[in-house]
Amino acid sequence: QSVLTQPPSASETPGQRVTISCSGSTSNIGNNPVSWYQQLPETAPRLLIYNSNQRPSGVPDRFSGSKSGTSASLVISGLQSDDEADFYCAAWDDGLSGYVFGTGTTVTVL
Amino acid sequence: EIQVVESGGGLVQPGGSLRLSCAASGFTFGGYAMTWVRQAPGKGLEWVSSISRFGGDAYYADSVKGRFTISRDNSKSTVSLQMNSLRVDDTAVYYCAKNSGSYWGDNRFGPWGQGTLVAVSS
């Protein structure tokens, strides 16, 4: 059962901006950094954002992350057709002594 | 190139056992924690278990605690997941991933392997 809540879907036209939210609690997002993962269709996930707002090398700067209190957000700017994927947030949960993933958001480019 | 490759998946009956393996290459294996994450068909990601660099610490999701055991062999750059008392709801693709975080709270899973499918059915 996912502890972090995301909207099930988001969509926008090419070139526009999409924001995905991730809502948690003080035991996870409120006290630990957030990571975001992108899963393209029929592929393994890949790390997109870590430490709430850092991008690994190779990830375009169109992807940005932020965190405030017990919530986090992923913003995709300049949306492209190959951005269509499922996106998941994740964080360590101090109460569970383990990691928790978000429910996942499917991004569709109209 | 940093790479992780899972193996060992298959079809097993409820109550049965299976051992998954993950072979890593391209990085100093003993310098990083390792993690297993699963994804049931058509569902989201679920963290399963993580093990520290030298194997002294291991964490499990409540859903697998007491049934699954994670271990590692740094001399062979492998991490394993022993799965016992398997249930139908354990059916999923199991992914192995390097955890590059500097502490447990800093989750940076990547790269991920291609996954190995575990199907639990009678």
C-alpha cells in the first residue's frame, strides 16, 4: 500500500508545462529528501530527481523538483512526446524504517 | 558501464520458494547499498528490501518481512533475494537497483536492471 499520494494522471500539449504533486507526511517527505523516477512504457524505471531537487547527469533540465513541508512536486517544462511515461516519487519513511513509493502518475502528451 | 542484471524468476506454486540473484558490474559493488523493488502487473512500484554495503543492515517491507531474506556477496558482486512462503500477491517483476545515497534517507536508486518476473500460481 502506497504511503505517498500522487494524482493518477496528468496531460498537456507539447511545449507546455506539467506539474505532478506527491503528498506524504512528517515521517517521510517531511523529514527526508524525495526522489522521482520515470518509467517509460515497457522499460525499467530510471532516476530522474534525487535529494528533492537534484538531477543526475544526463537528465535534461526540463525536469525539476521541489519540496515544501510534507509535499513535493515534479515539473516537466517544454513537454515532449517522448516524456509520456509513468512517474513515481519516493522517500524513506522513518516510522516504517523503509522506503515508500508514490501511487504513480501517468503523463500523456496530447 | 554500470549495470545490474537480475535472474532467477519463474513460475512457482503458492507456498513455494524462489531465489533471485542480481549481478552487478561497472562499479565498486561493496561501496553501495543495494535494493529490490517490485511491480505487480499493471500496478505501481513497491519497495521490497535493501541491504547495506557490507550486509550488516537489512530492511524489509512489512508485506515480505519474515518471508524474504536479502543477502549479498561482495566478492562476487551479487545480491540475492530468498523468497519463501510465496503468495499469489507476490507475483510481480522484481527489479534490482544500486542505491547511491550517502545514507538510508537519501534514496537514489539507479541504475535498475531489466527485471525478472516472478509468477505465483497454482
